[in-house]
Amino acid sequence: MNITEKSTKINYLAAMAVFQQLFDEQKNVQDVICSFIKHYIVSTRSYAFVLEEIYNGINSFYNFKLPIAIVKSSLRKLKDFISKNPEGHYLVDTAKLPTEMENSKFSENQSINDKLIIELEKYVNEKIKRELNETEKKELFDGLCGFLIGDKVDYQFQKHISSFVLEKSKDETIKKQLDDISEGLIIYTGITSELDPSKVGSWKYEMNLYLDMEILFHIVGYNGDFFKKQADDFLSLIREINKKEKIIKLFYFDKVKREVEHFFNSAEDIVAGKTISNGTVAMSFVTNGKSNTSEIITEKAKFYSKLTNLDISCDETNYFDNEENNKYCVQGDFEPMLSMINMLRKGDSNKPIQNIKYLLITGTRTTLGQAYSLIKPETEVEQVKNDSDDTEEKYTQKTLAKSLEDITKLFWFALNKNFGHSYKLTSFDVVHKAKVVLASILNGKIKDNYSKLNKDFLKGDLTKEAVANCIDELRRKTRLPEQIDAEDVDFVLNLIESADIENIQNEKALKENLLKEKTEENDRLQNTVERKDAEIAALKKQIEERNIQDKEKELEKIKKQKKIKTIFLFVLKIILISVIIVAIVFSLNKWVIPLVKGDNKWITLGGLILSIIGGIGIIFAVINSRLLKPFIYKLKEINNSMDI
């Protein structure tokens, strides 16, 4: 990229930021354009010029496409220091030219943009693990401009630019600069749309907007919260415009209705298990959690009911049946709805945007690309050469289709929402835009792989089980814009790289191999554990058997000891009783019998013997309780302790 080309684009980005900053200072459209004219005059030292020169110069310097009427009317407003002589030359009185503020703003923004580009190049170098060459640097810069401007074509490094914006969203300087450029583009879009600057603040022009299926899905929330909010912003502006009179009407073609019917029929087949999902976010929203086709029928009824409540109706006219419309058909392989819009316009698209009564609003990038490719080169040369105020103005050709974001920008500008308005549309935030781009890239790849998966399955190249596994993995990779955060950037970039059927199958095979190895390792460990457990159990059994044997021997020993002690006690009692009896008999013979005399000798002796026996019993009882019982009790305690 040469220095002049890069300088022009840096000027363009700086200009977009200045647009926003000047409007924040409560300046109107012409005041802003006047600031750019003053800055251009000083920067290029153009102090004498004709209208053609200043018109071409400004548009070239800033990479603008300003309408000639805006430039001409702004020059009139600068009459304090710009005069026009009879020959049509504009002359600048440099002594009266106030430029300090404009130069300061542009210089500051150019400096920030230079640093922004350096940071971006450094970031991409780190991601791709090499240095960008000069061609790639140019592509990267063009990609950044494309991202911020909202180009309708794919650009190089778009995933890295979006991830950069997300990761740098916490850097206040970079975030503010990107937001200023993005919001400035809204104002620039309004200015270049050929709206009458004096009528900014309201919209009083009839317009019929035809919505494609993706926009309808945005409106009902099938494509996620972010697109639902974007659609809500759009509908809110429509309601404001239609507050007094319904001048903006919303339709969808019969072709779109057929597409919607096909969508819900496919959803029924998916729920019934007849086919696989097409991988879109909308299809996942409608089919997830559904187990019966009647639930899909109910969902379809709700869908049409929501459209009716929002006053969005179907235009069932078949425009191709009218042979007179054939001359308005666009390229044969293009989206048919572009031809239908051209038929409604009768081929006349060279009007101010407010006089364009028919416009297709699409969420399909391919359709947008086709629509913009149909625009012919601008033809304003005739009026530029003739500086007369009454010259009929030449208008640029208007596209047959716009994105939801672009039409919302137009209405936002037309309703004067930029000028110091506190509410900012979240859908214009660069961080949200970055999330949409990343989600779009990822989900686009996933959708393509669903199609390939279905084809491979129908051809018999994949089994039903393999398809189910791939679908499961693809669902895991799908992301809505609102599900992507700055912390997830690397993860999402990896998902984008791996969202291919081959990669998924390789990942699956790798996971299965790892699982197999892990299972085998677990089995080996389990076998080792079981073997060790068996050894421990056997050892425990041996120990228990030994313990039982030892205990049985000990019990046998204790039993023998008990038996010996019992015999000992029994013998001891016999001996004691025998000793007592012998003592009694000896005492009777020696001391008692010789003393007893008379006829009642034996009676007296018998009574005496009985008394002695009773006394001996008492004595034995005392001996038993005081001597034998404690002795026996002590022996029992010893026996019990031995049992334990």
C-alpha cells in the first residue's frame, strides 16, 4: 500500500470519527460539511477553485462520496471567507479562515488511527505467528475499513480484526475511537443518501419495505437476542415514523412465505427423525426440545401471529406472470426478489432515497453483494461542469436491497437521533459488530458442514452413528453473538479452524483413541488393585486362621485349668468336711460320752449330738461364707479374665 493510498484511508477513518465528535457538539449537517471544507482548504492550500475542483478534491481527500448539492450549499454558508466571482471561481480570504479547531481534531484522530493500525498489525502477527508482508498489511487495513464501514463483501483477516476489537474492548482509547468511527459512519450514510439536510428530524416519505426470511427470523427472535434487539431498534423507528400516519409499510413476498413453509416442514421432518438439521441457529431454536411434530405446527402458528401483530403482511402477487415486467428482470442467477423490487420500481432507481418507494431488506450477505454489484458508475459529471443553481440534479443509482443495519442507520439519521441524543443503538456498537462477524463466520462454516454431512449420509459415506456424533460436535461449536466474550476469543478462533467434518471426525477418532488408552490403563490398574486385594484377603485369611487356632488352643488350655480348679475345690470341700466329722467324733468319744450317765444317757447324748451338728453347720456356714466363698469368687474372676 503506497503512502498516498494509506493517507487517504487514514483521513477517511479520521473523518468518520470527526463526524461523530462534531455532532456531539450539537452541530448540524451543513456545519459538519463546512468543517471538512475548511480542513481540506488548509491541508491542500486550495485558496482558489471551481466547484468541480472542490467537489472532486474533498471526495478524493477523504475518500467520500458526498452529493454535489451538499457541497454547493455548504460553500454558500461559508460566504464570510469564501466568495464567488462572475466566472464561477471560488476565492478564499485566508485572513478570515478559522481552522484551529478542525485541524486539531483531525490531527488528533489521525494520530490515534496510526497507533490503532500499529496495534492491529502487531496483534495479527502474534495470531498468525509471523510478520505480515506489505500486501497483507494493505489487505489488513482494507479489512479494518471494511469492518468499520460495513462493506457488504468478505474481507481479508475479518476474523482477526473482529477478535482484535473484542480483545481491545477494555482499552478505553481504542474502544472510543472505534465507536466514534462507527457512529460517524451512520451520519455519513445519512449525508450521502441525498436526504435534504434542511428536513432532517422527520421522515415524511412513503416507503414499502420487503423483508426476507432472515429478517423475519430476526424479528421473532429465532436468530438470537442480538439480532432480536437489532430488529426491535428498526421496528421502534418505524413506529415513530408512523405515529401520525402509516407511511412505512412492511411486507414479505410470496416467495418468502414458501421459504418459511419449507423451513417449518423441514423442522417437522427433523423432529420426526426423517432428516438431520440444516445447522442454522433458527432451526436449532425451533427444533430443540421438541419431540412431536404438533409442537412445530404450533410454533409456526405463533410465528405468523407475531407477524400479523406487527402489521407485517404477505404480498402474494406473482410479478413474473406479467410479461411487461420481464424487461426489469436482473441477472438470471441472482436472487429473484431483486428482480421483483426492480419491477415495482419500473427500473427507475436514480432518485433520492426518500423517493425510492420499494426496497428489499435482507439478512443474506449473498443477496446484498448481488444488489450492490448491479449499481452502475455514478453520473454527476454533467451537473459538476455546470455550476448553475437551476441545473437539474443527477442522482446516483440506489441499490435494490439494504441490510437491516443500513436501513436503521438511514432512519436514525433522518429522525435526527445523532445530534446530542443520549440513546445509542446497541446494534451499532463495534463490539457487537465484532461478535456478529465471528458468530457469522463460525456458524456459516457449521452450516456448510451440515449440508456436506447430509450429502455424505445420503450417499452412504457415513453411518447413522457417525452422523449423530458429528451433529453433536457441530452443535457444541455453534455460537450466538451474545455468547462470545473477550475472554473467549482464542477459543472461538480455534472453533472456526476446527469446524470441518474432517477435523470433527479426526477429533472424534483422537478422543476415542485417548478414551481407549485411558480405559486400557484403567483396566490394568484395576487388575493390579484386584490382585493386590486378593493377596491382602488371602493374607488376612491366613492370619485369621492362625488366630482361630491359637484361640482354640488357649480355650482348651483354659478349660483344662478350669477342670483342675473345680476338682481341687471339690476335694478341698471333702477334706474340710471329713476333718470336721473326724473332729466331732473324736470330741464325742473323749469328752462328751464319758460325762453322760443314767437311764436317759443315749437320749441326752442324741440331743447333744444334734445340737453339736447344728453348731457345726453354723460354723461350716460361717467358714464357707468368710473363707471358701471369697476364695471361690476370686478363682472365678481369674477364670473369667482368662476367658476374655
